[in-house]
Amino acid sequence: MFTGRSSGTGTLLRMTQTAARPAAPVAGPAGDLPPAGGARRSRLRALDGLRLVAALAVCFYHYTARSDMTEHWGADPSDLFPRISSVAVYGPIGVQLFFLISGFVICMSGWGRGVRAFAASRVARVYPAYWVALGLLVAAMVAWPAVSGTPRADDVLVNLTLLQVPAGAPRILGVDWTLWVEAWFYVLFALAVLWRGGASRARVLRFCWVWLVASLLVTSMGVPLLDELLQPDHAPFFVGGMALYLVHRFGSTPGLWVLVAVSFALGQRRVVVDLWHPGTDMYIQRSGLVVIGVVAASYLLVGAVALGWLGWARWRWLTTAGLLTYPFYLLHEHLGWYVITWLSGRGVDPHVVLAVTIAGMLVLAWLVHRLVERPLAPVLKRAVGGTPAVRRPADDDATTSPAARSQPA
């Protein structure tokens, strides 16, 4: 919703410079659960939908576009699903869409919070569903080791902490590397933006530019420790999301769009290098131009949310979709292997197996949300940080927010 009135040639400029009031964070790897007690707050439901799109893109890639799924399907999935597979090979870009949305949402979620309250919200959001997904997978591995082996007890204990990546322990959940990247982004955001003063436009901008420049510098150094600390492969997407949140909160400015454009230029290059392998015998071949196009579409969609152009997307099912995304993302890969292996071994049509597996993972995600996340997250949040205090916005918030500018003097 736009807060200003305009007419004539200035209409478009004023519309893009006037953002909607900040909405409640969406659910997902970087989102919050809805407020308890029936409280209702405005939601950016389009972000909920985009998050589910990202999760399904990754899911279809895992199920239909990887040749190492042959042992589970009994045949190469690219032969079983030729049309789906030709599109699903671009599914890994859903991870970058996740990071882009996360930059937006974490900036929104952290605004007005101190470090402890922010940390409590992240712990409460990330760990309950993660512990359940890990427990279910370990149980399945023990019961049916032929599908994916049996984990060692010491590795399971390390994985419970979500510190398996820096600890050098084997990762049990295949997608958990993205959780470590997200968690490290939370640490950087808390230290650079929230610590000693809280979030403000100036602090977020300074963090974005410093992180981008530092990630460029460490790329040329080839120092693994610095790569791990600054995440140069993923920093552009978090930065792009934070910049788009500033557009949403404060309105369009040339400086913000320059930041978005630079983050896109650097980010798409990272993805192309990672996913495009021309002239090789790798089992997956992609078009570099399509990769760039999908990354660009991700930026355009989140940018449309930032500008309020998708405010019409208010269907309630989008909220449900957003709530299911995080547990679905955690559960789908390895647990899906067991379902696919069992049904394929009984001669069920592959398209039926695919549909049943995805539907089953969505139902399981809903159960995890209802039975675990909703009751456990508030308890964990209180245990870690107590009730978060409401912080006064920084000075530049009060003077530059479009919502503030629209108020009568």
C-alpha cells in the first residue's frame, strides 16, 4: 500500500519511493512464526509463496535431475522425467532465492530488536524442526541402512548442535550446509548491525558495502578461513535482500538500487561458475544464460515485493505455504529417498511415486509445524532470551521512513 498521493508525471516516481509499512516476518529458514495468542499483524504473503517456490525447486532437483538418484528410482530420473528434469536442473538456484529472501526477512525481523532477543528468535525458529528432521532421518537410517548407511553416534551428537560444518563432522541432513550459511549470516548481522545501537538505515548500508567489498578481496586471496568467515559465494544474495528491504522500508533511492545491481552482478557470476560446466562430461548440463535469467527473475520477484507490487497476493494459503517451507526443506531430501526406494521397488508408476513423495513430505512438514514448532518454539525463545524488549528506532528511521514522511506535521 502506498502512503503518498501523486498525480501527473510524478506518479510513478512517488509510488516507487513510497514503500509499505514494515510487515511481520514470514516463516521459513529466516522467518518468524506468527505471533501467539491470536494477534494479527500484516504479512508479506508473497514472500511466503516465493519461499515455497524455492523449496519445491530444490526438491524437484533432488528427486528428478540428479543421476545419483538412479539407485533409488531404479532408472536414471532424466529418462523417467525428461521434461521435468530439463527444468529441474536449475532447481539449485532455489537456494540463492532462499538467501535473497533471508536477507530481506532478517533485516525486517531484526529491526527494533537487541542482540539477545534476535538470537532467541533465531534459535527458536531454526532448531525445533531441525532436531525433528535429524531424528527422523537417523531413525530411518538405523532401520533401513541399505538406503543411505548408518550414522555414527558421535557424528549425530555434533549434528544436533548444527556445528558440523566448522567441526569437520559428516553432514547427516544433505541440506544442512545452507543452515550453517544462514546461521553465520545471523552472527554477522547481529555483530555489525544490532550490537550497540540496533538496526538503522546507515548501519545496514555500511554492513552491506563492507561485506561485499571484503568478500571480493578474500576471493583473490585464496585463504580458506577467510572464505568461511565472509562467505563470498553467498554474501551478494544476503546483501541484495537487505538492500531490497531498505527499499521496502524507506523507499527507492539511486544508492539502494546501485547496491542491488552490484549484488546481482556479483551473485549471478557466482552461480554461473558453480552450475555451468560447458564442454565437460558432467551428468548435468545447463545453459549459462538460463542460469542468469533465473537469478534475475529471483531479484525481480523480491524487488516487486519490496515495491509493494505484489501486495494483492493476500491469499491465506500463502501463509500456510510459508509455515510449511522450512520443515519441508529439511525433511524432503533423504526421507524422500526412502519413500521413492520403497514405492519404486514395488513397481509403482514413477509419476505417482513423485507425486506421493512430495505430498507425503508436505503432510509431514505440516505435522512437524503443528506438533513441534508451534508448542516448542515459544518455550525455547523464552529460555534463550526472554520476552524481547521494544527498542526505539534509530534517528534516521524517524526522519527518513516513508511512513513517517507521510504523517501530517
